[in-house]
Amino acid sequence: MQENKQQLIIIKFGGAYISKKDKLETIWKENIDNLVYIIKTLSINYNHKIILIIGAGSFGHHSANQYKVKYGHSSNSGEGNAGGGDDNKFLCEGILRTRESVTTLLDIVKKELINNGLNVCAMSPFSSWRTNNGGDNVVQDNIDNINFTLNHFPKIIPILHGDVCLDNSLGCTIISGDTIIRELCYKLKPSKCIYVSDVNGVYDSNPKENENAQLLSHIKVSENDDNNNNNNNNSNNIKLTLDSNSKDVTGGMKAKLDSAIRVARNKTHTLIIGGSYSKNEILETILIDDPIDIKKGTFLSVNQ
């Protein structure tokens, strides 16, 4: 093992990467094996501190959609009003079913990591995170506890996941892994922020619909949040489309790119990768420190 400087790496494996999103509660075993290999190598072989986030994929999105958990008490259909009775019972059932589903995937991933000799500690958002008027506006989290854990027990790997989240205005909502990784990066300022997706990186159009879509190897983002610029510095200028049948209540690739742009603005090494790349190709790219040497995936940096 080579000598290297210990880094804090925050890495998210998307739900579409570790599960088959078109098949209810079905894991993608090969990609979960890739996850274990990558995390194990980074933690044990390279001695890096790791925070792991996983998306929900086909675990959670179906129930969250069925019960409109994202909208809490404000559901347009009327289910889930704060006054109690059958409507509130409907929302409560949705919360429990969604949580049962996402924690099932959590347990599968956690078991695989533990069986490979890793010290993994689940720190689910439901019990400690809170938002206000939707899952993107975080007002409370457990990041201080995560930081404390890593400082005192650096070989522990905290694992978080997309989850039901309590909300001051709505009662409850859904918080995505992309929001979680963004907040972690804001406060902990890691060496690297990695998004592992079901596609190779960010494309100029949807690669699942357009065979001529081009992978964007480098996206330069504006230093300030200026949605009126015309320099491809925000996700609205990249023609990303979602499958109209998608059950992803957290926004899919657009949410991932929005999150990555905000992290990159914080001058954090930010990479989106995955798709058809092998586990070794993903790992080797994660380990690259100089962005000029990155040849796979999409690297994001501030346009200065």
C-alpha cells in the first residue's frame, strides 16, 4: 500500500445505480458489489475517512409516490391533513411504508459492508434531520454528530440515505441523498465529493433517449448563483430530461447536478461518474487528485 495523505471523501451511490428502478425493491447486486469494493479500498487500502450516502431507487420511491409523502399535509389530493382521522392515517401509513422500504435497502448495503470487514454505522435522517416547506431546505441535521464520530473513530463509516424527513411546515417530506451530500459538504468541507450514478456522467441531453448525447467531461460553474447566465454554468442550461414514467420523487439527474453545482461552488473537488465504467475505473478516477488527469465522468469546478 502506498503512502498517502488521509482525506475525507463523501460519496453517494445513486438509487438507480444500486437498484433496478423499474423493478420494485430489486437490488442491482453487481453494482452493490462495486460499492463494497470501492468503499473497502478507499477505507482500508488508502486509509481515507468515508461518509457514504445511498439513494433509494426502487426502495422507497414507489411508496412515497403512492402516499404523496413528499407533500405531507399539503397533499393536493387531500390525504394527510393535520386534523387526524382517515386522511392523517393514510399519510402515517405512507411514512411507515416508505421508511420500511428505504431501511430495507440500507440493511442490505450495510450487511454487505460489514461482511467485508468494514465498520459501518447507520445514521438515518428521519430521527435527526428536519426541513422547512420541502426537502431542499434543511433546518436541522446530525452533521455535528457525524463529524464527532469521524474525529474520534475515523475507521467508522457513517452511512446515510434518502429518507422520510420531518418538516416544520408540511409535517413530513422526502429528503434526497443529493440534498444530504450537499449539506454534508457545506459543513464538513471534504477533500472530495463523489456522485456515483447509473450513467457515466453528465450529458448534453438524456443518453437514455438520445444515442448521440455527448458526455461533458468538465463543467465550469459560476462562482455565484446566477441563473441568468448563458455559459452552461447551471443545470437549467443542460438539456436534462426525466422519463415521464419515472417514480423518482427526488428529481433524478437534475437534482444530482443541482447538488453537485452547489458543492463545486464551495470549491470542493466534485465528480459525477458511474454507468458502464468498471469498479476499477471508478475507483481509479476517485483517487485522482489533479483534475487535469481526470479522463472519465464529469468533473465540476468554479469558473474563475
